[in-house]
Amino acid sequence: MKHRVVGRRLDRTTEHRTAMLKNMVTSLFRHEKIVTTTPKAKELKRYADKVITMAKRGTPHSRRLAHVEVRDVEVLNKLFVTLAPRFKARPGGYTRIIRVGNRAGDNAEMSVIELVERTAAAAEGDEAGAKKGEGKAKKAAAAG
């Protein structure tokens, strides 16, 4: 029985799992959107929501606690200066998981995890990247 056992093991050792989740939460705050497998995204959501809640407090102690999870100072500054004020009025649920299908290589279920209130610049960058990809596909189709 799994009474009071919380979290997923993700078929990794404890050290590997914690390092992976810390790296993923840093990447999520840096890019505001990442693609990963669904079980990793579900586990990452727990970490990310806790760190954003710490950042909303804005105290030096909460900054030290968040620095344990987000080791990149540039991303930590972004978290406290940009992201925390954005979520100040929101009581929770800072991330969203969108399932996007299965991976070609091993048929693993893939998901996009993103921050709920993304900036216009981040959203434009994603659209611009998608438009660039469409343009290359059109050129390839025309050439071939």
C-alpha cells in the first residue's frame, strides 16, 4: 500500500530525480514553456507552483529558499522581479499542462507545460518560431 507516499519516482535515483526537476524548473522559468513527457510535467507542476508561491512572498528568506531549487541567478531574478508580480493576484495554479501526442521514438506521451499568464513577447517568439518552421516547410515542398 502507498499510504502517505507522495510523488513519482520516474524510474530514477533520488539524486538524479531531484537534479532533473531542479533543471527543468529553471528551464521552465527561463523559457516560460517547455516540452517534456507527461509524468515529468505532472511532477514538475508541483515544484514550479511551490517556487512561484515562495517568490510571491518576496522576502529575503523566501529568495534563499527558492535559490535551493533555482540555482541560476539570472532566472532567480526573473522569478522575483517579473514572474512573481505577474501572479500576485492569482491564488494558485500557475502552470498548465497540454498533452501534445506521442513521441515518435518510443511512443511516450508528450506534454507542453507552460506558465498560465505568459508575456506577449514570449508568446510572439513562439509564433515567430512556428512561422519560420512553416516557411522552411513551404520552401522545401516547392523545391522538392
